[in-house]
Amino acid sequence: MNGPEIHVEVAPELSLFVPAARRGAATALATDGVSTLGHVVESLGVPLSEVGALVVNGRTVPPSHVPGPAERVAVRPVERPQRVPGAPLRFLLDVHLGTLARRLRLLGVDTAYESTDIGDPALAARSAAEKRVMLSRDRGLLRRRELWAGAFVYSTRPDDQLQDVLDRFAPELRPWSRCTACNGPLRDAAKEEVADRIEGGTLRSFDVFAQCADCGRAYWKGAHHDQLQAIVERALGKR
């Protein structure tokens, strides 16, 4: 590139996105003189969904800013909790985040999930159409301009993934109010209403049931309830 040289410093919180040689102190970077700062930052590997502010010579600038010679750029992380303006907070998760999707639904967070790989363009279009924050570990997906909003999921461990999302977005929690299978609302159900959906032994052993208003799935305090309750209590205890 023959454009101006700038100096870019990426915050430690974002260091996993950039090559090791560019971590730490500000490093010199040649630009082409026409690309926006947002494009330059993404070319380093940092999705703009993870950038809270771009500060040039002490002044905050938008991603559309075109860098000039010798500018010093600080790439800062998103401030937490992050507020997403303009719509109720809702999420969309890709095919690789099924466990996280079920846990968010367990906590009553409106969470859409694609159980098959429908492709990045379709995911981005759904995010925009339904005004949902796209959660993914796919950096390419998070770079799509048509996304309503997006966020990178930093861990591969479901426990850490859940805590990261709760810390970052601070969603309202209403445990046991959503179907973990389809995201529909749960309602109290009489035993007779769910008798055709569960085995006889369960009917004899339990008296309290809930049912999804959308898919009809029945719920009760079965063998896994204590494990699920522990997830709920940890989430509520860290608010």
C-alpha cells in the first residue's frame, strides 16, 4: 500500500483477533489512503461488532473515518453492559451454539436458533428482519453489513458462553418462562392437557406441568431439574 502510515493499538481484550506481532504496543500500519478506518480494523481481524470506540489522536471517530498520515488509533472494546437501541433485546444463534440457545431460553431470554446451517446470508437477513443480535463465533458472519447487530462468543464452553452473554448484554431474566426446544412461551397446564404427550409413569409421579403454547411440548420437574435449577441460580446470583 502506498497511502499514509498510521499507528494502531488494539486493546488487550481484543488481542485474540489480531496476529501476535500486532499485540501490545501500537504498531505501524500502511494504508491505501481511501479505505475507511472500519475496513482497516477489520482487515486486522477485529470484527466491528467487538469495537466500542475508535479513538484517533484522542478524538472518537466513526468507522467511516478515512485515516490520515501519522494518525494514532486506539481500538477499544465494547463497554459492558452493552445497550442495543431501537428494539427489544432478542438474540439469534447459529448452528454451533445450540447449548447456549437452550440455556438462554431456560432463563427466559428471547432466543432464536438455527439448528441447521442455513448460510451466512440467510442468518444475516433474519437478524435484520427480526431485529435480533446475532451471536456467533464466525468472524466472517459478524462482518456482514446487513446484520441488525452482532456479538462474538469468546468461549467454546457453554458455562462461560452464557456468563459472557449475560455480562455483556444484561438481559432481563424470567426463568422457566420459555420452551427450551422452540422458544415459545410456557403456560401452566393441567395433567389432563398433557396426558397424551408423556408416559404413564410420569403422570403418576408428577402433578405440576407446563406446556409450550407454540409447539405443545410438556414440562415437569424431572430427573434433570436440579441441574437446570443450578444453572438458573448461578445466573440469578451473578446479576
